[in-house]
Amino acid sequence: MLKCRQLVALSSDYLDAQLSLRQRLAVRAHLAMCWKCRRFVRQLQLTQAVLRQMPEAPIDDLDERARALAAAHRDSQG
Amino acid sequence: MSDQQLLRRLLAGEDAAYRELVQRYQGAMRAVAFAIVGSRHAEEVVQDAWLAVVRSLAGFEQRASLKTWLLSITANLARTRLKHNRREVLLDDLPGPHGSVDEARFDAGDHWRQPPTAWHDDSPEALLAEDELRQCLERTLVSLSELQSSVLLLRERQMLELDEIAGLLEISQANVRVLLHRARLKVFATLEHFEETGQC
Ligand SMILES: [Zn+2]
């Protein structure tokens, strides 16, 4: 039987679908019986979702950079 | 707008298309550069990469996605800059501001000694609505090693596959998985701490 600590160690690979079939079944069996690890995995998924939705820092010189790149492209076409 | 449409407008030299290009992809390029050369030279690598990109746009053959192409140009330039003093893959783990989910949380039988507490907010929107929490998360991301934070951002924000990250950064997929796991646990610990105490 998988212990909670091992489940935590496998949790990222579980979310990224990197486990073997056997490991995956062991994780599922443990989760079916352990609310603590269920909560952990649910909140780890929420952590992922938060990271996905965190706003990216705006690019300060966006317009300037775009203009410079467009100009560089035109130059390279000579 | 698809890659193809964007490419057409780029080749026509439309400023707005270049704006779209930079907005869409610079974040990912930065993360790749950051992982390979570190914060000091990342911006220079990104600038060089953009120049290389616009000069070779006409020759882009669309065998890969635009993003994959941009990121491989960035990674190659970053590696050229590193030349021979290539850094070791640093797996060492800097302490997070709110710790991690480490052995102290488990008892001798490997069961939870200190189980995760339930968070009040159960959607990313609700969590991110709090300014202080957002800043707190930023602080945690900054505390990660350059490689660890880059891998995390490339995976979660840029949604790259693990093998793609491993290829770009020239590290093993096993190392990518280790870096990712440790980074996630530290961000988890920050969220847990904030949900528990209401402060950073
Ligand atoms: Zn458990």
C-alpha cells in the first residue's frame, strides 16, 4: 500500500500523467481511501490553476519593440 | 489569429503584427533565456533572439509551430552565450518563504502528521482576487532558483510539454520533473500559509 508521503512524492507526476499504469492505480486506490491526500491533490491542482492564471508582467516597451522589429524585418528584405 | 495568419502579416511588415508576436511569445522566450543564462543576461538574449527571428522570418518553413521555432532560436542563442562555462544543472533547492510540503509534515509511518488545511477559496479567480496573495506568490516565484522558476513557468503558464522543456534547456526529463515538483510544493506551501493566516 502506498503511504501518504509517497503519494505526495508522486503527485506532480500524477498530474502530468507521467506514472506507469501500476503507479497510477496505486495512487487512485490510495486517494479513494484517504481524504487528506485527496485534499492535497485537489489543492495542488488549484495551485496549478492559480499559476496558469497569474497575470504576466506587462511588457513596458511593447510598442517600441514592435516598431523596431518591423523595421529590422523590412531592412533585412533590402 | 493562427500562426499562419500572423506570419502573413509579419511578412507584410505590419507593426500591429509584431506587437502581437512580442505580446504572445516574449514571456516564454524570457523564461527559456532566464533558465539558461540567468537573470543578468536574459534580456540581451531575448533581444538577440528577436533580431534573429525577424531576419529569418521569410525562411520559416512551418514544420514546427511558431512558438517552438522562437523558443529553439532563443535556447540556441542562450547556449552560444554560455559558451564553455556551462553551468551545472542546479537541482539544489533554495528554501521557499513558506517552506514546502516536507518530511516534517509526516509521521514515522509516513502518514500525515500535519494534513493540508482546507482552503476557503476554491477557484483560482477567488484566490487571485486578493492583491496581497498575488504579491505573496510573486515573492515565492522570485525565491526559486532561476532554473526552477523557469521550468515552472514554462510548464504552467506556457503549457509546454515536459519533453519540450527538457529539450530546450538540455536537461533530462527526470530533472525537469524534480524541478517542477519542488517548485509546485513551495507555491502550494505559500497558498496554504496565506489561506491559513490571511497574510504573507
Ligand atoms: Zn494519504
